[in-house]
Amino acid sequence: MNQPLSDSQKLIEFLEFAKKLALEAGKTMTSLEDLAGPLPNNHQYINEYVAEVIEKQLAGEIASKFPDHSLFTKDDTGSEYEWICDYIDGAYAYSKKHRISVTSVALVHKGVTIVAVVFDPWTDTLYSAIKGAGFRVNDQLCTSPELLSYRGSLVDVEWWRNAQYDVDSWLHTFSIENDVYVLHIGSIIHAACLVAKGTFSAAVLGKFMSGKNHEIAAIKLLVEEAGCKLSDLNGNEVNNVGDVEGLVFANPAIHADLIKSYAQFKS
């Protein structure tokens, strides 16, 4: 007779399943990158079609493995366990064959992310975390470095012409005043993983989000388990649900200065 799994065993099982989903999504992303000819289902962009394929794959896997779990929708399903995924973050870059896109998978229990995975299929890099058990890169425990100074560090900014907040102009000024180097990589989830890893000191998104926020679900856990901070542009705590005024993922050494600088910029 099978013994019921303990809570820790369940979390490990959930994590291994999340890894499986992310790896399968990444494989689909890379295998369909060069899809030619008219796209099925009247899609205008390849990223839309590939995301649809991945969604169907993951939905089938989840329904088979955990029939009492649900997959992310914009509506409240009422499920105790919900999988929130961003199938292709960096979608526009993907459509142009710029290989920075990642896929994220998070398991949320009663509104709190308990397992998170982000996979970069182009470099075969897997970022993962279980709530309370640390941040890992390719299964190796990793902590964002404690910075004595963030001068000379890299800061990612994600902005586009319809972005609700002018974070680009602000960060250009911050760069001049504080000697940091601002880059656009084209994927906020990828950039946030690099903050957790210590490659970047911060990453900023100028987007207003409402409802269920799939950009946040996985990366909130990963970043916080690495010892970094996540807030909106005003320094407020953010979660998977609700209205969010932009995002700031940052090493503790730079976070407070970014929030203070933004407040001065917008006033």
C-alpha cells in the first residue's frame, strides 16, 4: 500500500514536474523557431502560434498528472492549485529570431507561489526554486552576491513605445548619476533571473498589470529566494493578483536608491 507523500515530498514532486513542463516548452520553442510559410489558425506572428502549441502541450500534461489542478486563465478558477505559465517571454524578440526568450512555470497554492522554474533553451539554463529552499541554477544552489557598491553594474530596462511608465528616460538619468550601465535584453523574466544570479544588479519593467499577472508568478519566488527584492516602481510589495505599477527586481544594494530616484523623477 502506497504511503501518502509528505509536504516536502509533494514539493519535490511538483518541482520535478515543473521542470519537465519547462523543458518541453523550451524544446518546442527551439524546434519551431524556423517554421516557414503561412501560420496555422490565422496567426500573424510565429510567437503567437508557438505559444498556442506550448499551451496545449502543458494543459494536457497538467490535466493528466494533476486533474485537480488548473492552468492559468484570466478568470478565477477557484482551484486550490493553479499553474501559471509564461510560454514565451521575450516573444517579439523570438519572432525576430533573437534568442533571448525564456519560458516560465509556476505552481501557485492558494495565491502563493510554492514552486517556480524558468528555462532558457538557448543556453540550456534552468532556474528553479521551492519556497523556503533557496534559488538554484541548473540544480546548484545560488545566492545573489552581496554588493558593497553597485557602481559599474548592469541594469536591465524593458520599455516600448506603448509602455505606461517612462522608465527608459529615468534610468538613463540614473545611469549618468550613478555610473551604471543600462541594457535592454528584451525579456523581463530572463532579466530578473540574471538579477537573481548576480549578472545584473537590477531589472525594471515599465508596464501596468492588472488581474492575474503571469510575469510575476515564477520570478517573484526565484528572485526572493536568491536574496533579492521585488516591488513596483513605488516600492510597494507585489503579488500574482491585482494592479501593479511596473516592476523593479533588484539586489538589496541598489533597490532603495532606485525607488527613491524614481519618486524624484516622476515628481
